[in-house]
Amino acid sequence: MQVLSIYTRRIYDINGEKKAQWYKAGILKETDGGRKFIRLFHQPHVDFFVVDNNENSEVSERESQAEES
């Protein structure tokens, strides 16, 4: 399983100089079986499944049962 971090940033201005503050927003997991899903920290206990654009808009029951670590 591969786990990747998802970050967002807030850009702000201090004395005419742009600064960025980075926040860890969640994770993206790819299972050994190739399934992918994300977990955003602002919505705990909710997984968002990642599918190719050319797949059907409905996720099959098999894909909706993501493996968790």
C-alpha cells in the first residue's frame, strides 16, 4: 500500500512579501490491488474513492470496499 499526503496552502502578504503557510489536508491511499481513495481530515471517517474519468459514474460494490490499514 502506498500512502501520499495531501496539502493545501494559504497565501498571505507580509510587508509586500508573499508568504505561504502549508496545511496537511489529508491522505491518498493506493492499495496493493490498485484501488485508490482519499481521506480529508476536515471530514473524519469519510473516504472518497478515486476512479478514472472514463469509468462509469457509479462505483461498483467491489470498489467501494476499500482496504484500510
